[in-house]
Amino acid sequence: MLSAWHLDNREVAAFTADMAILCFASLAGFPLTRGYLANPYWKNDYFTKQLASLRVLPIPVGTLAFSRSLQLLILSPLTMAVFFGVMYISSEWVRQLPLLTYISTILVWFGFGNFVGAWHVVKEWGGSGKRYFWSSFAVVLIIILACAAVWAASGNHLFTGLAELLIRPAAGWTGAAAGVAVTVLSHIWMNWKLRGLLTSRDFA
């Protein structure tokens, strides 16, 4: 899609690419966990039952919270590397970008993905698998509306606009630092929220 801008469907291709990139970044761990795709997950909410079992064991809440953060930190770099690696190989336009610009762009979306991922985990642990499931759809809907709003207001697209913004070296380093900072702050916030939920929530 990113290489097809010289064709008549350039706008549609770029808009579709925006949605694909943002939706993938925000749900990167979802398709890799078989339990999340099993229908009983959001019907029976087995994850909450699993949490209830873990809470009766002598495992510190900090360890349980860190385990969920660690899962996100293992899955998201892997999936993002594969996704953007394939994009780099398949898109001539992307290969024309300076390497710093592309890495900075990836790190911005990496920060976005970890922020949304942390939000999903807090919804899951604080509510239920059903709440996580529906919040995922809500995020996708917000992403579609945001892409459409940016397209309508500026005539540009999120991915291309961000890459054009980060093409200057100073902006590139700033974008990379912002992506890393958002990732770190998201995990700090998630860990804090999960500790509180595990301490106060009644899983009975």
C-alpha cells in the first residue's frame, strides 16, 4: 500500500495503511495468545478465575504485576520488529526514508502500542475478559475515527505525516526519546494500577 501512491487509489491506500499500522500496534499481543481468541475467554472470563487462584498462593502482588508487564515487553518488540521489518522490505517509499527517521517512527508507534496495551491489561485485571474484549473494539473504532479526522482536516495521513515530521535529525531524536518515555511511563502506570487492583479487588 505504501508503494502504490502513484496509482489512482493513493489516498485510500494511505488511509488503509494508517489503520493497519495503528490497529496492529495497539493489539500486537492479542492474536499471539490463543486464549484470547477462544470464545469462552470473554464468556467465562477464565483469566479472572486464574487471577483468583494466583492470589491465594504466596506470590507477591509485585511479581504478578511484573509478569504481565514482562509479557507485553517480550511480545511487543518481537511483533513490531516483524511488522515494520516486512514493511521496510516491501515498501520502496519506506526504504527511501533516512534510517533514523524510520527507527524514530517505529519507536513512536511502539510507545503508542505499549500505552494502549497497558490500558487493555488494566481493563482486563480491573474488570473482566469481556471488558478487555469490548475495550479492544472501542480502541479500534477510535483509531478509525482519528485517521479519518486527520485525513479530513489536513489531507495528510498519520504514518506519512509523522515520518515527514521526524525527517529532521533533531526531530528524529526527539521522537525516539518520546516513544521510549511513553513506553516506560506506561509500564510504571500499569504496574502501579495492577498492584492496587490485586491488593484491593475481591476475586471470590
